[in-house]
Amino acid sequence: MSNGLVVSYPARFAEAPAWNHLLMRIPWRRDPRDLVDLVESLPADSVAIDCGASVGDVTAALARRCSRVVAFEPNPVAYGLLERRFRGKRHVHVEQAAVGAATGTRRLYLHVDHDVDPVGASLGSSLYASKLNVSSGRWVDVHVIDLDAFLGTFDAPVDLLKLDVEGAEVEILERMLETGRLASIGRVVVEMHDGVVPEIAERGERLRTALDGEAYAHVALDWR
């Protein structure tokens, strides 16, 4: 369900491999060397969780190293390409869902440029209507998974958790601090968005303070 908005990706994206459009449509925001270093630092046969996978560039890098990768992406445009890209790769599981602090259904607010560039703009969609580059009047309803609960029932130790979830990282990390789950993950890399989501700005500052210590040296905030 949505607010009457039909979300689809142009036919031309269905006619060619998704990874070609990755290069054409979505600018690479990270130094590729940083990503290579991150992946190479993982143990062989490691397990990784990619939250906010988009069309799968980080997922692909992880899949070359890890024995198991789980990728979550709620935006239907990005998920369509993500699913095609990893179809048939048995060690990569992709799921069309957002992650948060509780399971349920929430609105995923779309980037203001969704109609102009639905693939590129899919990077900016958010569960938070106050995020500066989304339209509070345009959304799709998406399934949200309680990430802490998911990790609690996961059947293997997690070597890497990547969070690039456009504001939801704050509620997730708050919950994982509360339960102690954060300490059980080998390494956590987070792209923080508290600077562009006004309603979580103060919580983001408190979270940074809480994580500023040796006990959380394995957690990297502001990973870009």
C-alpha cells in the first residue's frame, strides 16, 4: 500500500544487467580503497549483514569475501535491481525490508528527485519524514524488521554489520546498546544521518557520546 504513488523502475533497467546501471546512475561516495580494505580485513568465510544495500555494490564486495551475506533493502526500485543482481548466488540472501528497532509496517518516504531519477534517488529514501531530502507527502509502505531481534535469532556469529539506513541507524544502535547485542558483533560500520534528520539530532549526539569508549572501538560511526 502507498499514498497512491505507483513506484516502478524504467523498462530500460530491466533490459540490461543491474551492475551496468550501478556505474551510470549512482555516484560512488566512498573511496573504493576503503571498501577493499574493509572487506580484506574480514576473516575468511566470514558472515556479513548489509542494511541499506541499495543496488548492491557493497553487497557484491562482501560476497566475494564472505561465505554468507544477508542484504536488506526496502526501496522497491533498488530492491528490484538488487534481487536480479544476486539471483542464483546461494550464499547471498536479499530481503525487501527496512530495518529498525521494532517489527511492523512503516512509511518509507521517497527522495524529492524520485520522479527524475528513481534509481539514483532510491539512496535517499527514509523512514523519517523530516529527513531534509525526502518528500513528506510521498511514500510507500514497507515491512520493517527488528534488527536486534533478527540478530538474536541468527544462526551464526556476525563478523560485519553495515548500517546505511538513512536515519534508522540511531534507533537501531540505541536498541542494540540496551540489549547488549552490539558487543557481540565483530565489526560495525555506520553512516550516520542525524545531521540531516532533525528529529533524531539530539539522540544522535547522545549516541555518539555513549559509543565513545574502548568498549565500542569496533563500531565506526560516520563511515562514508
